[in-house]
Amino acid sequence: MWWFETKAFERKLVSKNGPEGRRYKYSYKVKERAPENRIGVPVPDPGIPRGWVDVARKALKNNRRPARAGDRKWELSGGLLRCAECDRVMSARTSSKPKIGRTYLYYVCVAGAYHKRDTCSARKHHKAEEVETRVWDAVSRVLKDPERLRAGLDHMLEQESRGTCSDPATETERWLEEISEVGRKRARYQEMAAERLIDFEELRTRLAALEDTRKAAERELRTMQRRTARLAQLERDRDSLLESYAGLLPEAIDALGSEERHRVYRMIGLEAHLASDGSFEISGDVMSFSKMRISSA
């Protein structure tokens, strides 16, 4: 069920005295609408497995819209670059010097930049090109080594497979059968109550136990489906990475543009944590078996 009109908006015309006399403008107020005044809209089953939806939500959870500051492609925007101190997303900033015709580009912590001492003290502005170059140098070394790239991808799949059943089809059938058995037992208990073989108090107790069993089975089924879908997505990313980059010459990898680099970072699940002193740590699905620590330049 999706609820429409959960908020109520009030508009009121108010007056305000100023140097030019009395002026009028609208004042707006937003408040929660009472539940009985909301409109419920039934949402039909779209036919999409819940596991797929959960995997998609996980993939998009940390996504941020790429920055547009300075009319350039910010390779590490969109949640890829984070502050090592507070783990907040680093923001893209520009500083123009019209007199000399220069525009300076920086990454900066969104909290530290506003001098919020109680949240983060990382105020330093880091030159964007330097940070992007150093991150790409570290990642490209993996791409230029096919065996290392394959080992990282295989490790990524191995880590994910540890939490996935060896035979998804058998496991799915098992939990579906468990849920079906709950339905059959429920029907039998109701028949027994109708025939007065058990009283209604015992019926309620048995049905409550069945409901707990059903919820547990459905929970396990969803977990298994999420893991299976996640593994399938990782396998597709692995094949795509190997097909696209394993055969490239080092010169071709170095020549990749900002958009292609950003795409690579997304596929390997990159996270880079930048410290105030300029050092950073890189991690990701492919590099999870050996996090990279890069000292300050």
C-alpha cells in the first residue's frame, strides 16, 4: 500500500513593513496529514523477484549524483571519495581567479568545509587532478596486470559465494516446500478445530507457531535469493571487466577518459578515504583482499 497526500500544505498571505512600505508575501507551512485523511493506493505485485530489488537497492545505496562544478567530469564524485575522518562524501569545489584566467578544482569534506568542529575537522582542500591521478595510478596497476585482476575478481566471487548455498535451486525448493507445509498444517489445524478435536485456545497457539515458522522460512528464502542475485551480478561485472580491460595495452589503459574511469570504479565497488595529510586508503570488491594505503604525495 502506498499512501498519497501524507503531508498538508498551508498557505497564508502575510504583511511585512519595510523601507519601501508595507509588502505582502505568502507564508507556507507543512505538516503531517492525519492518517484517516490520507489516500491509500494499492500497489500490485510487479512480478520482479525481491532478490533482484534488494541487490539493486544495495548497488544504489551509496550512489550520489556526479558533480557538475566547473563543467568537468569529476572521476571520484558520486560517493566514491570519502573523508577519512568522518566518512562523509567529499564534495567537488571550484575557485575562480578571473584576473589570471584560472579555475582551481578541489575535493573537500562537506562537513569540514563549513567549519563544523563538532562533526569534522578536516578542512583542507585537495587538488582534484592530483587526487584523481593518484587513485587512478593505484587502480590502473591492477588493470594492467591480467593475472592480478583475475585473482581479485575471483576472490570477490569467492567471498560472496561463502554466504551462498552450493545449490540455489535445491535451497529454494526446500524453503518453498517449508512454506507450503505451513499452509497444509494450518488447514489441518482449522479442520481439527471445526471438528472440536482441539479448542480455539490451542488452535491460536498452533497457528502462532506456524506463523513464526512461515516468517522464518520466507526470511531465509529472501536472504538466499539476495545472495544468489548478488553473485550473478558480480559474475557479470567480472566478465565485463575481463572482456573490456584484461586485453588492453598499458598505454590504452592510461588513455582512458574520466567517464570510463568512473565506470571502472563503479564496477569494482571502489571506495577511497582521503585524509587531511593527503594520504588515502583504497578498497573495493576487487581489491578487498588487499586494501591499498597510499601515503601523502
